[in-house]
Amino acid sequence: MNYFKPSTQDGNDIEALQKKIRATFKTFDYSSDDTVDIRAVGQIFYLLGCIPSQKEIKQFVAGVKDKHMDYVHLEVFLPAMTQVLLENKFPSIPEHALLQAFQILDRDKKGYLDSKELTDYMTKQGDVLTEDEMAGMLKLFAENKDERLYYKDEQKRARVMRPSLYWIAQ
């Protein structure tokens, strides 16, 4: 179930949903012009609790990106993402299953995966990340000088929620 899917589809719920979409989109709007690079769309999906495949992300981007540039405009993205969330099109992986996936990948039972381990898993197996996507994911650990993902931290797990990590562990 998506984290931000409203229980009903009345105007207040849709407004709250769109507020969350806007806020997440703005996180990646580095030039403050209501656009994001198409490479950020996957991260926006994941932060909103959606777990599409790379192919599904590319299909979504093809429908919303600027035809002449590699950017997505908020005015086009917002209704499309609202529809995705309302339809629960890409449901997230249950929290307990994601935690189990991390535990399986952590063969030494350290309680974390380091950036090298995570890079190996995420770029070589399953629904692989591109170099840019992996660099973006590793930036999420910038506040962590030891470059480790302590997977028992629920917020950190939510940031890297991807089907590939789950399926690799299976």
C-alpha cells in the first residue's frame, strides 16, 4: 500500500496528496523553476512509496517529460502522479519484507550494509540502477561519514525501497 494513498477520494484527500507530491518534487527542483531532471523521477516514486520497475519509470517519464529537454514540469507531473497514487498502481513492499531483505543481504549480521555492498547489489542484480541513480542514492548517506546504511532505521530503508533489493534477497 502506498504511504500517501488517501482513504477516500474527496477533495481534501486529493489536496493533501498533491501537497505531498509537490513537496517531494520540490526536493529535486534544484533550479527552483518547477522542473526536475528525468533522472530524479524514480527517486520521487520511491519517496512517495511507489515501487515501479525501471521499465515502468521510463514509460511514465516518456508520458510526462518535456519533448525537447530531459526535464519534467510540475504542472504535467502532478496530475499524472496523483493518478498513479490514487490507483495504487505501484504498491510498496511491506515494511517487514523489506527489513527481511536487508537482513538476508547482511550476511555478517552487522546491522548495516556499506556503500560498496549496496552498490554491488543495486547495480549488478535484479532491476539494476544506473550510475546516476546509484550516485543519487549514495548521496542520501552523505550525513553518515562511515557510508553505511543502518537498515534498522526505518526512514533510511524507505529511501532505498526498491523492488530489486527485495527480489535479490529472495
